[in-house]
Amino acid sequence: MGVSKEVESEILRLFYAEKWKRGTIARQLQIHHGVVDRVLTRNGISVERVRIRRSLIDPYLPYIRSVLQKYPRLTGSRLYAMVKERGYPGGIDHFRDMLARHRPKPAAEAYLRLSTIKGEEAQVDWACFGKVKIGNAERQLYAFVIVLSWSRQVFLKFYTGMSTANFLQGHVDAFCSWGGVPRQVKYDNLKSAVLERSGDAIRFNPRLLDFAAYYRYAPKPVAIARGNQKGGSRGRYSTSGIRSLLRGSGMDWRT
């Protein structure tokens, strides 16, 4: 790969005047580090010098890789101190520059957004609507929200508390309104539904389990950090989304 005279001049300026490392030059100019090497060797920088600059960290790479394999989130400063104790002669800036290229990148997890069939699934959440005045007292106002995943149809009911009784009554009213019960209902770490969670291990509220058994549906947790299991409902039916929905229908949530 050839470079223009302007790029070659810039490489030499950054190397001699600014004292940039070859890797930094390559990244900032968006060219391969081999191109930087060729420009430098053509202009009097010995291959040995370029290789020394390039391979300063090389003797320590097997150790660095073994540490990162075991502790992939270890900070650069901590790893630098460990390598420094083992004889690494470079400075921390050079080390960070090289480490960024050798640190293993987490594999991106590919997944498809899940779709459901009619009547298969609903998702439940609470939304907070600030405070409402009742007599001389102010009470927190919450909306129980349940969304059918297939049609995105929303059932919503306001309460002044997120008690288990209110939570279950919201389900009952939704089922009556829809004239049926979805085969499964998903819950996203709601205190009303989940008493304890460790990874994928879930301990549901026993009252919810009894309720689900009576209505013959399966309570299911939304997996942690799984955007494809949200069904598109969480962002759309956030507190602000629900308010927009009500305004669009001519309803006023404050009344």
C-alpha cells in the first residue's frame, strides 16, 4: 500500500517531532502499521530500531494474555504494575497503547428479536406517576401496566401503592377486560413478583405462584440484559410513553 507525500511527511513529523509511537501514528492516520514501518525505514530509521519499538512488550505477551484470560476486566494500570515488577522497561503510556491492541475483545452476542403468537405472552411492569393529592394527604401514584406481546395492547390501572394485592388485582382486571388469559406472563425483576434472584435462578412470590396456578398461566422472568425478550414494550410503555398514550386517547391520567 503506497501513501501520498503528504501522509509520508505527516508520519515523519509525528515520529520525529511529536515522538509518537508507530502504533499511535497508524491508528490516528488510519493506516496499517506496516505502512508506517516502510516509511520510517525508507527515511533512515533502521529496521532494528523499528522492531525494537514495536516489540518492546513482546517478551511479556504470553504472561499478559494468560492474566487477561483469567481476569479479562483487569485494569491497565494494575496489569502494568504486575508486568513492571517482572522487568518491563517501558512507560505506562506505551504499555496502555500496546495493551489496547492485545486485550481480548468480548464477543458480541448475536440474537434475534423474539416474536410471539397471538395470546401467547404478556409482560407486566409498574410505572411511577409522581404524587396525587387525596384529601389533605399526598400519595404516590403508580400504574400497573400489562402489555400483550403480540398485539401490543395495553391494560393499565392506577393505584396508590404497589402492594401484592393491588398487583394481583391488576392481573384479574386485565384478564376480565381481554376476556382471556395469556399462556405466559413475563416479569422483569419486580419486587411484587420476584423475591430473590441470582443469575437465572428465580424465587417468585408464593402468592403469585398460587395466583398463576389458579389462572393456568406460566410466570416467566425476563432474562438479564436480554433486549430481545422485552418484546419492544419496555421502552414504548415507559412512564413517559404511557402518558403520551393517554394524551393521544384523550384521557388525562391526573383525573
